[in-house]
Amino acid sequence: MKKQYTFIAALILLSWLTGKAQLERTNWIFGSGADPSEFSIDNTGNIGALVGAGPNAGALNSTEGITVVSDPNTGDLLFYTDGINLYNSNHQRVDPNLNTPNIEPLGADPSSSTAVTVVPVINCSDQYYIFSDPTNNGNGRDLLVHVYDAATGVFSQFNGALPTLNNPLSGVNVQEGIIAIPNLTNPFEYWLITKVVDNASTFAVYKISSNGIQYSNQFNIGNVPNNAVLNPTYSATRLNDNINVEVAWSVFTAAPRSSIIMMETFNTQTGTFNGVGNTIGATTFPGATSAVVDLEYSINGQYLYYGCYGPSELYQIDLNNNNSISRIWWSGQGSGWNDLGGGLQTGVDGNIYHVSNAGWVAAASQTVGRITNTGSANPNYNPNVFQNTNTATRGFGLPNFTSESALNTILTSTEESICPGETAELAVEAHAIISGLDVNINHLVQTYEWFLDGQLIEIGGNTLEIDETGSYQSVVTYINGCQDIATIEVEESNNCCLLQSANINELQQILADQIISSGTVWEGKILIGDNITVTVDAAELDITNVDVVFGKCAAIVFNNGATLKANNSVFRPCDLVNTWHGLVFNNVNTVDVNSSTFINATMALDFQSTEGSVTNNLFENCLYGVNVDSRTDFARSITGNEFKVDTDFPLYEDCGRQVSINNNEPSGVNISRSEISGGISQNDFVSYSSNTSIQFHGIKMNASGATISQNNFSGNSTSIEANLGRRSVYPLNIEANTISVSNGLSNNGAFNFDIQISIRGGNQVWMLNNTISNGILNRGNTVRIPAVSLWNSNNFKVKENEISGFNTGISTINSTGQITSNDLLNNELYGIFSRRSDLNVMCNKIDMNKFNGRTARSGVGMFIRDGNGCNIHSNCIYDSSNPIYLFRNSGGSVRNNFLYNYSNAGLYVNNSQNIDFGTAISPGLNTFWSNSNTAIDVFCISGTMNMANNFGVNTFTFNTVNITQNFQYHSTASCAAQLNGFNQQMQLNTNLTCDDDENNPMFTPRSFDTEVISYAEILDPVYEEGTAVKSIESSMLEVYPNPAENELNVSLFSDNEQSEGMKLQVFNAHGQIVLSQEMDMVIGKSKIDVSGLVSGYYSIVVSGDAKVETISFIKK
């Protein structure tokens, strides 16, 4: 529990401020036995369960009075006691004296009307005085006191009679009827009032403060019989002066079953009674046995309620109407003869609760009623809002509560916000909530300490002049050493952007639409109001060293050959939560924007059929930084800029300017139907936002082309997204960029990135020498997010890129092109994923960095599915489950690959056919080598396959793999981990290259239907023709022209004398003989007719007695 409370620049709104209850009246425990009545009440009157009181280590023993202590600000239960035993918040009995062998009782008598009273120890701690009353039926005893620490759950060793109680009253003892009343002017003082036995009219008053417990005075108020005072109560609102309270009590008269009600004014500042008590309500009901057990004030102090037994009655006294008495419930309305004589207590909701069937000897159940509308002459009574059917738990009295004061320090400012150069005054007022009253206690403050952002700036009075924003705190120290803290945030005003430090009158305001038709130079600070458009028509506007502040949806539009020169200026909204539209260029002459800052613009620079120079600018939290639309030749450069989004990214709204608003997908550069021939280079595209709903795109393109080079992309959801279409006429070159998504993990662990280079469509896409890395180690293995994705792209080339750390390195779908000489490192699922694509995949290094625990379909070097002529040559693939996985492929070839350290299968072939894995005349040259004893070199299912002349094929599926020739020809791929010790393989010629750009294409482009995925007719490629001899690989055999259409010349140069009897054979890519003839040598030359061959890749084998020579050619 805390006794120091922090309140931020506002009053606490209590459920009812002027009553006597706070949240200390939340928990209700009362009655006797091991299963007492228990429930909770919230400030709306809802009654809930409260379980656990009593049974642990004993039982409660009080028919009349239990005290429950709860935190006044949270309602959390701290402890409760019947004056005999004390139970902590866990309902465990606490021993008041650990030095004795058995648990020592606190000393109260269970029949005492106020068996126990609890008062806070005023030292800013969690300690409480426990006053136990041993009195029974008017027989006086010494009042006992203990000190209990609610935080530690331990009693202080302070036992025995209260030292000052019997002195100076000459041995007089304490009778029933004790009450503790707080000082309404000082939250650190209480008064303990007890009735003295040997003098019926005498009350003793003790002061409880930070100095301890001190006897104060005694008062003879007269007219009090020699019997017990029952359940005294008080009202802090009755007199409404924040000093005096009215105390009321009932006493038995000489007849043991008759009572009178008395009240008196008590000054809580001096601790004195102000007069002689008067009888305000005598019981005049039938019979001589009526007795008043308990009383309670309404929260406004105007009414006093009490119940009787013998007969059973419940009454209201109107204290502002000559003490008139009204009966609100009686036994004839359903209550028994003794039922209504139970206790009364105000709840945290302001209603009065009542033991409605208390009974005199025993009760069939414990029923609690509720009086609502207590502050009016027409209260309502419900006799049963809670019931406990345990017949062993009976009790007349509801629990007593400690009226604990709460500090309420209030810190205010003359200004809610300020601008630089302005001042404000802070003021602190010390308040406390005492018995429900808000009381100023400035007179008790010793020092005020002032802090700004945690740093002490002044020790002084209760006011402070400030001239800067920040979090201010005032630490208030009271004269007894207690402290309280109040905090207030002083923010920068929303309109600070309008202030000019030199002279506010120098601010130029444009508050209506304006047209500029002649040369204009702006200076200083310009304010363009909400929804205002400044139009520059066929004129020049110079904005240099200017602060331009835009209102909501404001814009500058340039038309009809207008010119903009902007340098070293700021274009921004008034504050970081607002947005503006941007600068719009429609067919203008010149746009030069340099070294300027654009903040929170919907479309900062909008080029419509216009070009311009955009260099060295900052675009911060813009929805679109640079937008280019319908410009076939944007010859100027976009270079040296920074495009960034961060946690201050605002919410954009539609300003009616025909701009599509998607707050979740901002982009740095947005291009549509344009070609940026001047290039997009050396820019930074950065996302600092951890908000996963903000998907920042560095560059976004639609049906456009550009050269994108030497840019840095960091934390982008997608760095480059290009939706080019299948009829795209613009080339797209992506070269030497650095892409990193290491900061793409949000605070809650969700991935904040997607495909980094996403291409859809296009016929001329090059990606060269880019570095794409993902530094997030835990990427998961279920979502295939590639670094590079190509969909429906023709004739693409992905070359010499380094891609690391993604689920998939490169993904292609419905595409044709080359993937060559790339380094694909540490990608989780696939190095390369291809579906319905015809590819040349050559000379790549793929290191999956996974060996153990990989399944057949994860950690795959290449996964090629539904291909129709994919050629996989000269690749180096390390540490994978399956280096090459082919699924439902037809045609193509797999040759000269180095497959190292696989855990499942080196070559996994599933339902594929007509693939060249090597023949007798054209060796496969694939190297298979694994360090796993369980790995299979070649695995084939759902079909059969032929292969020849590969190295290291030792284990394979015998019924599906046919090895036609098994010379151990190893891979010549350029791999750093290439195995040593192989033969030189002499003059073995493989005709395998890492590139096919010039006269050696190994794929045929394919187009697709725009609506559905389907195969179309094969297009005839266009190749360079010539009559010169094209030397391919062999130093002995040459062919030309290559590619050939109708006739192919074959030349054999040999020092072998054999020139006749030579045989010439032509093999297709599947190893089948398609032409065969005798070699007709005329001066070392021969001609063959190839007009009947289909377009494709062919090999020529010339054989004789002495040797065999091979060469390849392309048939157009």
C-alpha cells in the first residue's frame, strides 16, 4: 500500500466528494464464526464476491464491531480485525507478539459496540494504531493499543495499557463507544474520543499526530446516562465549514431496552466539544423495550438514520426540519420483531447499508438491506441486497472503516502549451481528501522542489515561471517530513509555427486562393491557410531560404510553362499531426528543387507531364515524396535525396485533389506511365517505424521504366515495386543498390517487410550487382517471402547480386530470363524458386547454410516447378537439403553443377521428363558430394530419367535412374570449395558459359495470355547474323553461321591425314540423333542442310578412326 499519491494537474473525481466514504469502504467483512458475511461494493453499488475471511487459523468473534482497512485510492484489502485477532490481506491470522509461544489476542471484548478502532500512524508509512476495547455492558477496562505494519505484516512490540489513558483521570477506565475523527484542516492529525465509565457525562480526547498519542482534554457534556454509548458516528458535511463535525450517538437509558439519541459539535482543529449535548430523538414507540443500536448520517449531513429492535423499526430524522422523525420501514413490512435493530454504514457508492435481520439471539441468515436516495425526504429501502445463509454467522454491526486522508497535490499552469520565447507560470496547491472533503493544506508545506524532465531546477515557493516545454514536477515536503508529487506536461503550442522570432508582423499570410502571374520572390515565413491553392501561371516563383507553412490540404500549383526555383527551404504543416497536399507541376518549363525539406505532404512534388531536377532534399513522413505521371522522357535526375518515414507518420485524408489515399502504403518515389531516363540514384529510402501497418515502399512504379542505381534502402517493406505489364516498352535497370531489412522487426515481433524487389511484367528488366540482406535471424520457415520476385516477366536478367537472409532468394513465376553469377547465402527455404518459367540458371553460388534437420521441400538450393526448357548449368550449391529439386518439368538441361554437402538428395527429380543430365557425347559434368551417409545422390520418382558422365553418383533410385555411361567427369564450375585431385579431363569441351547475351542464347522467350496462365506460341528470337566464322569452343571443329537458318558450314582442321570415312551426326538437346551423314570433306569443309530442324540447341559430333570432335550450334 502507498500513502503518498501522485495526481496530475487535476482533482480526483471521487464517486462522491462531500461524503465520508472513499474506496476504503470497498470490502465488507462482519459477523462471528469461521464463515462470516463478506462481500465487496464498488462505487456504482454493484455487490461482488469476497472470499476467504475467517476460516484461516481461527474465526472472527464479534457480534457488533469489526474494522476493515482498505487502500482509500485503490480499494485493495489491507487487513481486518475484530479487536481480538487480526487477519492480513491473504486472510491469514497475524500474531501480535512473536515472542510468546501462542498467538496472543489483542484484548477486545466481542460484545463491545466498537470493539476495535483503527487510526493511521502519521509518519508516511504503512503503519496503523489498533485500539482494542475490552469493555462489556458498561464495565470499564483499560484501552489496549498495538501498532501494525500493513506492508510487512508485522506488529510492533508495543503492548499493554495506553500510558496516558488513566492519567490524569485518576484511574477512570474506558467504556463502550470509541470514535476516531480526522482533523479536517490537517490530514496528519486525528482525535480519539472515548467515554469514561465513572462519570456518565465525561469524554476523554486524545490527539494522534506525528508526535504519537497524547492526552488532550476531557469534556462533560451532560445528560448522558450511566450506560454504554453505542456506535458513535459523525458528519463532516453537516456543518459545512471544513472545521467542525457533528457527532451523534445513542445511549441506553436506565431501562435496559430504551434509548435516547444525542449529538454535539466537535471542533476538529482544536479537539474540543462546543457545547452540551441535547436529546434529539427519544424512542416513544409502543413497549418499554425499544433500543437504538446504530446510527448513520446521509452523505449531505441533513438526515440521520437509525434502527430499533423491540419492536423492529427503521427511521429517518430530518435535522433541518425540527428533527422531525419518519418511519421508512417496520416489522409489518416483512421484518421480524428484532430484525431491524442492526448496524448502519455508508458504502463507497454513497448509499447506507443496514443489517436488516440482525435478530437478538440468532438469525436464520445474514441479510443486508440498502437505503438509497438518502439525502432526500423520500429514501428507498430494499431489505435484501445481500444474503449469507450460514446460520452460525450472526452479527448486529456492519464493519467500521478507517477514514484515512489522502494527499491530493494540484499542479496547474497559466498556459496549457507555450511556444519558444513565451512564458507561463506554474502553481502548486497542497490539498488532501479528508472524510470526503477536498481541503487546502498549503499551511502545512515546508518546501517546494521543482524538477524539469527529472532534473532539479529550483527550490522555492509554490509558483514557478517557465519558458520551455517539458515534464515538470513539484515535490511538496510537509512539516512532518511527508512528501507528495504532482506532475504536469507543458507542450509546444500547435500554432508555434506561425511565430517569427524577430517580428510576428513579418509573417506573410495567404488566406485566400491566389494566382501569381508575374515573377515573384518569397522571403522569410509564408503561411498558406487551410484548403488554399496558390496557382503560379506562366511565371517564375523563387522560394529560397523560406519557411513555407501549409494549412490542411493547401497546395501550390504550377501551370502553363511556370518555373519553380526552390533552394534551402522548408515546406511543412503547422504541426506534426497535420498534413498538406504538395507542389503540383502541370506542363511547366523548369523545376529545380534543391537542398529543401518536405514534411507531411500528401504528394510533395507532383510532376504531371513535366520533368525537373530533384537533388539533395529531405522528404519526411510524406505519403508520396516524388510523383511522376505521364512523362515519356524524364531526363533530369532524382539524386542525393532522403525519403523517410518514422513513428510520427500522420494520418492523411482525402482533400478532393484526385489522389488515391492509402495511409498504409507510403512511397518515396511513385512513377506511372513514365520513363526516368535521368536516373534515380544515390538516394536513401529509410523506414524507422515499428508500426507494422505502415508498409513503406521506397520506389513504386506502374507501366514505367528507369535506371535505379546506387541507392540505399533500409527497413522498407518493399524497396522497389514495379508493375510493368506484359507490353511494357520501357527498360528497367536496377544496379548497385544496397537493400537492408535488419530493422524490419516490429516491437511485437511481427515482420514488417515483404518482397524487396517485386517485378510484375516487363520485357527488359536487368538487376545487376545489388546487395540485399536481411539481418533478422528468426525468419521462420513457413512463409515464402523472397528477396526478389519476377512474375510474368520476359527476357529478364538477374546477375551478380548478393542476396542473404531471406526465406527465398529469387522467385520467378510465368517468366523467361537468366539468373546468373549471383551469391545466394543463408536463405531459409529456397535459394531459387521457379514456377512455370523458362530459365537459364548459370554460375550461381547458393549456400543454404543448412545441413541437419531439413525436409525435402525446405533448405532447397533450386526448386524448379512446371518448367519447359530450364537450363541449370555451372552452379555451386552448398549445405542444402536438396541442391536441385525438379518438379513436373519438361525439357532443358542440368549440367556442370557442383553439388556439395546435401542432406537429402543431390538431385531430386519428381514427375519430370526429357531433361538432359548428360549423354555419351555431351557429359553431364555434375559433381555430387555429400558428407551425410544417409543422403542419396540422385532421387527420381513418378517417372524415369537418363544421365551420363557425372562425378560421384554412387547412390540413386535404381528402378527410375538409368545411368547410360558413367565416366567420372567432374564439374568445372568456378566454386571456391571445388574438390581437388581430379584429372584434367584433357580436351573435354562442354560449350557451357555463364552468360548467353551474344550469339549463345540458351532459352526461348515465351509470352503469356493476359488473363490466364497458359503457353503461347514460341516466338522466333532475333540473333546477330554474319558470314564470319564463329568459334565456339573447339580448336579443331568450327561451324558458321551460328545461329543458322537453312545451311550450316562445318570446317574441320586436323593434322590427321584421314579426310575420308568421317561420320557427321547432329544430336538435339535430349541426346537424340536428328541428322546423320558421311563427312564430305572438300578442303576441310562440309555443308549440311538444317532447314528441317526445329529451332533450338544442337550438338555436332564428327567421328572417325582417329578421334572424335564435337561442337554446338543454334538453329533459328
